[in-house]
Amino acid sequence: MSTAELDTIEGIELTDDHYTVVQSLIRNKYRAEDSAGNVVLRGKQKMLKMKEEFPFVDSDGEEVFTVKAGGIVDVAGDYVLSDAQTGEEIVILDNDYSILQDTWKLRHPRTEAKIAEINSRGAATTLARNLIPIVGGLIPHKYEITDLDGDHVGNISGQLSLKDRYDIAVDDTSDVPKEPIVAAAMVIDAIQGN
């Protein structure tokens, strides 16, 4: 499965290889900046919704895509990324919950074929984060992004700070689009309460 078979998001194209995602202090509200520090994407979790929902806007405030949970209180389930302009489903974020490793799969919305995988690195760190929330919440998360063949695509690395902050490095996007990777970093942080 190549990215040529995926629908693109009409309102945004992320062309940089490095992004920084920063969460606000108050709630699950995020911004993504390119390597020059320009805000390219903003997302926030809608409050008081039966199903979790995250609308994303570009730097001009125009809605570009939305991520919605497939079910109510869907900690280990599917989240669908849909284009705001066309309504088309672009990718499914699928969480395989485990206390030893956080695994998120990016799947094609129609064929459900795996496009990429985002895995936490370090079982001891993941276990501490899941079993000791106060201490675990202080430990920055690190993820590796791989394509459907298991080849390295990039990394998501948390930084120790008052606000959750993640650096995203995308080394090879020949098989994986950047937009779902950046969106996934924000959604993973919000869903897992990191």
C-alpha cells in the first residue's frame, strides 16, 4: 500500500521534516510548529462529548481535518481522521492497548490495511507511566514510527517540561504521509492523558 492510494487532506500540506507539538497548560489543546517555529496546525479536544473529537485548523484558523473516536470512552479503539473540506476519511488511528507498550496503527480507511505503526520505546518506561500516574506523567514518552514493512520512518520524542512537548522527526515519508503522524502525536497525548 503506497501513499498514492490514500486520499490527501485538501486544506493542508506539511512539507517540513521536523515539527514540535506543544500542549497548553490548561486542557488538551495543541499546536504544531515547523522547524522555523511557524504554527502550521492547531488541535483541541472537544469537551463534554460522548465520543472524543479533535478538530484541527491550519495557521489561518480554517478547519482542515477532524479526528473522532469510533466509540464512547474509546481508550483502546479506533479514531478516524476525516478531511474537513470533502468529508472523506483519510486514515484510521487504531490503539492496541497494553501496559507494556503503546502501539498505534495508522490504517487505510477503506481496506483497513496497515500504513504505519507508532510504538513506544522502552517497556519499563511505558509500565511506569501506566502504573504510577504521578511519577509516570513526568517521564517523557518516546515513540518510533515505522512503515508497513517495519522500516524506520521517524521518531516522536517527549521533552521534560510543564507542558507536554513532543519533537517529531520524519526521516522518510515515501510510504507514510506527515499529516496523520503529526495529528497522531496530539491525539495520542490527549487520549493517554500523558
